[in-house]
Amino acid sequence: MVSVTDGHPEIGPAGRPASVASGSGLPAEIIALTLVVPFNDVAALERTFDEHRDSIAGLIMEPVMMNAGIIPPQPEYLARVESIVHDNGALLAFEEVKTGLTVAPGGVTKSMGVSPDIVTLAKSLGGGLPCGAIGGSAEIMEFITDGRYEQVGTFNGNLLTMASARAALTEVLTEDVYRRWDDLRSVMVEGCESAIEACDVLAHVVDVIVVEWLEEASGHELRQHIRRGEEQVVIDLARAHLRHGLAHVVRSRDLEVDPVSLPKSFATLGHR
């Protein structure tokens, strides 16, 4: 993977992020073939296509960034992305591993009315079992059905996983469930906002149906979240929520709080 890093200096300038290897074993040639553009920055995307005209195959993105707290797209951003990508003859792929079937029955793809060429799904799709799926337009998926692209895997079509996914899609993830999740979201958001106010913590709530994230101030770009993770306010916020009975799973490195995992909360149907 490229440009998946916790280090602020390595990611480069805001307008032209660097292509950074996420770990060892990635050839420099692969890194050089990958361009990175900042989220929620239409001008940067247009400039990148202009500077690499006819050489970009496609754009892969989370329609809502879920690994940097929660960074939602600004109004009309995804529609502009779709238009720019397709106008340049490239493909658009949405990585909806976390958002698909969680933010809405059709994920961000349906809820925001954007049509990517390819979409990836996982996590909640499996109903508790490991599961992943890819989908796309008829034109793209025809590459698999006619054999031009061989899509194989050891666990493809695993009977137990498929049975669980079918049950999740037809018996669990119903309209009533999504309405219940929306009610739970309201309760969680209102409760967290009350705790923030009572404890005088500089923060606010960002929510995407069943997932919520609490942060110091509004932000639409990854750098803002990386910087916040280094500040005492993140730790103070976690302590404030613990005093109100809200626990978080914290991943730490030498007692440094990871801004990706703190403090994000998930509602389930087991909540009352």
C-alpha cells in the first residue's frame, strides 16, 4: 500500500502529497506508479490529471475516510470526482469495506448518488464471518465473466460465508434495522455532545449512521487529524468519556495515542 503512514513529515506538502510506502517489500517502481491526491481537494485532482494526461488508469478512494477518524466528503465533492475521473477516461473505484452496508443499505455509493465503476465490500457484509466482495458496472464486470480477467481465490464462494452473507443481507440488514440504527446514532451523538459540554472539552462529534468520531475541531484533510492525535485534548476527551461510561479500544505505541483508533465508537443492535 502507498501513502498509509502515521508520520506527518513523510506525507509531503498538502497540495502534493508524497507517495510513501506503507512498509517494506514494495519495489520503488510500484511506488512511482502511484500518485496521491488530498481528499476533498477538487483542484488538486484536476491538476493531477492535467499533469499526467492519458496516463492515469483510475482513482481508488474511500468515499468517506474512515481510517483518520471520520472525514466526510464536502458537498458535491464525490460528484465532481466522478465527473473529473470519467472525463479523463479513467475508472473510479470506491473502497467501501467499512462504509458499505454500514452507512446505508447501498453504502455511500447509494446514499450519495455517485456511481463508481468498481466497489469493494467487506466486514458487515459477512454477518460476523470473514467476507469480501467486489462489484461494478456491467462493462467492467464483463472482464471477469468473459474470462479476460481471471478472478480466483481460495475462499471464493465459500458456502458458510455465503450463507452468512445472505442471512445478513436478507434477514438482518432490514429497513427496520437501519431505522433503529438511526435512533441509536441520535442517542450516541446527543450523549457524547452532552458529555463534551459538561466536561468542557474542546471537541465535536462527526457521525456516519452507526459510527461516530469525536475530534478537536472540524477537518476535511488527513493532516488535521494527524496533528490532533499528538495533542493532550485527545487523551482528555477519552478520559471524559470513560467517566460517563463510554469505553474505547485504544491502540498505543509507547503510550502515544493513535489518532486513527481514538475515540471511535460503533453502535450495534445490542445497544438499548
